[in-house]
Amino acid sequence: MIQKEVTVNILDGKEERPIAVMVQLAGEFQSRIYFESDNRKVNAKSIMGMMTLGLYPGEPINITIEGDDEEEAMEKIEKYLTTGAQ
């Protein structure tokens, strides 16, 4: 299991497309992936959960990933959240 705090630089909690892309990206991995913000923890593979989290630029988010591909997942998710690149 790995955990990391990442500062969000691309998402706006009211924009659905970046969140949908994030959920799709998380779904590419076998690992369990969770985002936590303001004491709310959601499954990053759940579109409804991610929509309720409300991520905003400049906001720190804690990411927890556990599984066989956790390192690759963390690398790609962090890259997307900080640069918008997939």
C-alpha cells in the first residue's frame, strides 16, 4: 500500500469531464484506489463518489493505492491530477 498527498491542479469540482477521465484512468488498474479530502474517502473508480468529493484546483488530496500495480497507478494518477496529461 502506498499513500501520497497531491495538490490538484486541473480539476474543478463542478466540471464533469475531468472527473470522468480520472475515474476512467483509475479503472485501468487492478489496485484499489481511494481519494480522501475533508475527512471524506471515496473510491476513485466510482463516478458518483468522485462527483460528491468536489475537487478544486490548489486543493490537497490524499491518495491511497493498494495492489499489484500500485506504483504505476500512483505515478499516472499523480501526473494527471497535477498536469492534466494522461
